[in-house]
Amino acid sequence: MPVKINLPQVGESVTEGIIGKWLKKVGDTVDRYEPLVEVTTDKVNMEFPSPYNGKLTALLVKEGDTVAMGAPIAEMETSEAVAEAQLSAYTPARQERATTPVGRTGVLLKDTRPVGPTGSGVETPVSESAVAVAPSVSAVTSAQMPSSPAPAVEAARGGQRYSPIVRSLAEQHGVDLAQVKGSGLDGRVTREDVARYVEQRAAALAKAPALAAPAGQAAGPDEEAVPLTPIRRIIAENMMKSATQIPQAWSALEVDVTSLVARRESAKDEFLGREGVPLTYLPFVMKAVAESLKENPRVNSTWGGDKVILKKRIHIGIAVATSQGLVVPVIHNTDSMSIAGLAKASNEIIQRARDGKLRLEDVHGGTFTLNNTGVLGSILTQPLINWPQAAILTTEAIVKRVMVLPGDAIAVRSMMYIGLTFDHRILDGADAGAFMNSVKRRLEAISKDTAIY
């Protein structure tokens, strides 16, 4: 029997994906679970397996096309008994939802590549009004992978009620739902209303000469036009989203990490022999950052339009350079882990990132991003915020300098700058300074007695 193959839902915050590469062609016989197509979303690059045994009869979308989650992408002839619920899952009403175009301005987030993470998304809102973000398999997140949209559990806001998917989509695109005219029953705002609003806003921005980039610019005779990969397109869109939707400020502090360098040096050989993974500076910094986020919870938040949403959990994303560019896998519940635990967890996830084997859960739910730009040799950088988080912290190269110590003593010390780019709607300079000084204090307090386990 003929059956349509739909692009699967991978979480409410993921609204669409880009067809990267078809792994099968029309006429091919495909086994169930055999990779069918490569798909890039704002969460992750993934191979989508065939849900049936059968013969591929049609490809409904081309490589490079942007497709809404739940929309049909191929047709197959199968002799398997397919449940009626599966055959009818893509009803006309649902088809209308899934094929409604979603604005290209900042729809997909996250795979990240340049010197500043760009990938992240908003997870399904949970109780306490806590909304999690994620940055980037070559990646970019979503833990729950329902086969169909979640039930329309609703939340009230200003007398209006919105379904989770509407609220999630609005958060993802920075839309104030009070500004959206509803076309649903009793004036209810639907997913299509939000998509239409985003499209209209994008069209208005495109007409503004100061903001519109030159379109269709041809390469000159001594130039080469390099087509955008799906990942690079996502990066470009989300860099623009971060730069245009968040009023960003920046601050930096110098940290004396002489004792940190000594503690790591004294423990690294034993740790490598015992655990089989290197002990880098990263877990020490992550521990200090996680504890400082608990002390300064406003930094661990996101902008909610008419409110600031404080996160009740600390999931730190770490920027990782790979052959495909920068990705931002997430260490979940960072504050509950020891330095040794963070070293093992970060080593494992960094290796998966570089091998292109990140899972959706590896890039899901980040609430704050840490970027070790010092490995690039930089001593001071100002990254863009990993939208829609409140801030991103960089750690720079450790450099020995002659310093004047208390009592006017002069000594050679290991010094490192840390920099914080922050959302000025959420944080003022005093908030940013308090957080950075908290990180500084903890890093400078590390000694030979600091526990690794």
C-alpha cells in the first residue's frame, strides 16, 4: 500500500528542518530503520531512518528545502500493515498547520561555528514558567521527541489563553503574543497566526534599507561564490537574531589563576592515569561558573517579553570547535557535579561533538554558555549571546605577567581575562559585575587543597 513519510516531530521548539541530503533515490528498496535522509534542524544534524520496509516511489522535497516538522517529505510503497492512526496522522487540518510557511528570519537556531555560539532553542515550557534554551551534530537541541504535537494544555496570560506550541513558537521568535491577532475559535491565537506575524515582521524588516542585506549579489570575475550549507545558513540567521533582537553589553575582568594552574599541574598526571581523560582548566571554570550562577540567578535566565524567566536548573553549554564549525553541547545539572565529574562529562561530549556523533539530548536545554576562546590564542573577545539566553562568558588565554601584589611586591603571575556579554534588558552593569566577580573570587580561591572529586 502507498504511504506518506512525514518529517518527524522532535520537540515543540523545533518548527522546521532543512533537507540536507537524500540517502536514497526513487525506486530504491529501503529497509525499516535504514537511513533515508539527512536533516538539519536548529537542534542537531540527524539521519532520519525509514519507518517502513518498502520501495521509495517519490521524493516530495528537494535537498536544501526548508520543511515544517510533520510535513510529508516522501512516498513509499510498502506491504506492511500500517496502523490507520499512522496513515491518517497527517490529516488535512494538520497538513495546513505543518505546511504553513514559517518566517526565515531566525526560525532555526542553532548550530554554531564562529567565535561566539549561535545555536539554541526554547524547550517546551514547564511548570514554574521556566523555559530552557539549547544551543547545537554537527549540532545545534530537544530531549522529548513526541511523534505528534503535545496536547493543547493552555496557559493564561493577560486574559488570553495560549497553547504550549504557540507559547513556545512565540518565545523562539521573540513575539509578544499580545500583538498577535487570533484567528481561532473565540479569537484564540493559533500557530498559524504566530507564523503569519513572523512572516509579516520579516517582510517589514526586509523593506528597511538600513537593515536589509544586498540580495543576489553576483561574484566578480576574480571572486568565487561559495554556496551556503544548511548549517552555515542557520548560523547566519541566528547571528542576525542575536545581534538584532538582543541589546548586548559587555564587560571584562582580569583573574589571577596562578593557584589554579598549580593545582591542575599537580593533579593532571594522576587524574589521567586514574580516569583515562585529561584534566583541563575547563572543569575548574565550569564549577566556578555553576556556583556563581546559583549565587546570581538572574544571569541564568531569558527574556520573556513582559517578564524575566529565571531558570531553576543550571545546564551549561560549552562551545566546541569541530571540522564543521563551532557546536555547543550541554552539560546538564552542572552545579551538581564535582570537578572530576565535569572533566569526564565534558571530555566525553566534546569528543562526540568532534566525531559528529552528538545526540539530541547532548544539545538540549542549555541555560548559559561558556566559550573558551583562549584556546584560539585570544586574550580578549566579545562574543554574541547564544539567543535567547541572558549572557555568555568567555575565558581567554592564560598569560604570565609581572604584577604588583599587595604590599607593592612584584611577582610573575598567571593571568587570564574573563568577558561577559549580557542582555541589557535583563542585566545591568552591576548584575554583570557581581556575577563576574563571583567567578573571579572562586577561581582565585583554588588552592592545592581544592577537591577534585
